Amino acid sequence: MSYRSIFDGGILRTEFEKAGINTHFIHTIWKFVIENPNCEWNEIPSLPSAAYPLLRSKFKPLTSTLHSAIKSNDNGTTKLLVKLQNGSFVEAVIMRYDTRLGKYCGKPRPGGPRSTLCISSQVGCKMGCKFCATGTMGFKSNLSSGEIVEQLVHASRLSNIRNVVFMGMGEPLNNYASLVEAVRIMTGLPFQLSPKRITVSTVGIVHAINKLHSDLPGLNLAVSLHAPVQDVRCQIMPAARAFPLEKLMVSRKYLLSTLYWIR
């Protein structure tokens, strides 16, 4: 039997509502699982009695496992290989840096050690970008919102994650519904990441870009141009034929107030 991740928020909320269970308990469950990823459902205290059999029959605390974590020689990065329930693998990368090592206007920068998590949204990718190893795999499957969020759960056990960038495997905007739900979970309780600290990278899926402004206000967007000329872009990124620069510029004018451009 295939179980759903407890972080598949939309499905969990629907199941709770159907069973007459107050959805207020969802955040309590998530907080407990984050702190106790190997827990059993009966270990979570003070849930309604109807919640326990529902959780046991349909959900798992984590559907993925951390297969390996490889640190760089300078400990600046850690590459996580995450095994999904279906046997597929995706990668995530923790990037550590210390803001005090740089300068701003000639003065030492405030802050301290911080970690950014680079996260995957798909197994493989159908965009076929010439510079991308994932593009050589072709598209395999979309990740559910829970499988996306679980990468953050795994990484949080190794480092205090301050920022998240969707720059791992896959084109995030081709998995739009799961992306939106995952970001909403990350910015809500108990994760409480600021939308300003989450960046989505895309080759330029125009129709999805135009929806982000209302669905995820305040989110950062990085658009992979890689060339200022459309013909050259198409050679590097075949998908650029469907999303020409002219259409991207229209989206740029529409979203300029909230989104960052050009990576």
C-alpha cells in the first residue's frame, strides 16, 4: 500500500474535514514530526481519538528517506540524496555561508552563519537545457507537495535552514500546484520561513509566472535567460521557443514589483 506524506497538506486537510477532525491539529502534528521524524502516530499526544486510525491507514510521517549526505571538503556544502517512496532519487543541497565575511559599503556586514537549501521539485525534467545534467534524464515524475517539504525536514536535521531556493532537479513551474502548496506550508506554522527568503528558478513558463503574483505574493523569482538574444537562448534551452523574450518582458512589467529577474 502506498501512503501519503503527512506534509501533503491539501490531502491531509481534506481527510480531516471528511472525518470531522479539527484541522487546527495539523500544525501540531507537523511540529511533532519535524522534531521526531521516526515517530509512531500513537506517540503524538492530545489528538482527537478519530485522528489516530486515520493517520495510520493513509499517512506516514515521512515517505522519503535520507539515503546519503556528502559534505564538501570545506564543509561549505552538503549534498543530500533523498530516496522517495517509489524508489526514485532526488537531490537537495545545503549551502552554508557566513555573512560577516563580506562587506557592505566598505563596512563589515551584520549577521552570522546561515544556511540555504537548494531543493528539487521533479524527478528528471522535460526542458532539456544543454547546461543541465537533470535535463539529460528526461521527465520522470512530479514530486508531491509533501515530498518537496520533506527535503526541508531532512535538511533541517543537519542545519538551521534560513533560505530555500527551488534550483534543484526539475522545472518548478511545471509542477505548479505542488510548488504552491509546498511554499505555503513552508511559510506557515511550524516552519515560518519568510516568502522573501524563498526563490523559485524557472526557464520562463510565462502563464505560470503570471499566476505567481496572486498565488504566492512576495516570493522571489529567478528567470534563466542565459542569453539576451532569442535565437541563442533556443540553442541553449530548447523550451525557450515556447517562451520567447517578448512574452517574458510582458510578464516582467506585470510582476516587477515583487520578483527578481535574470539568473
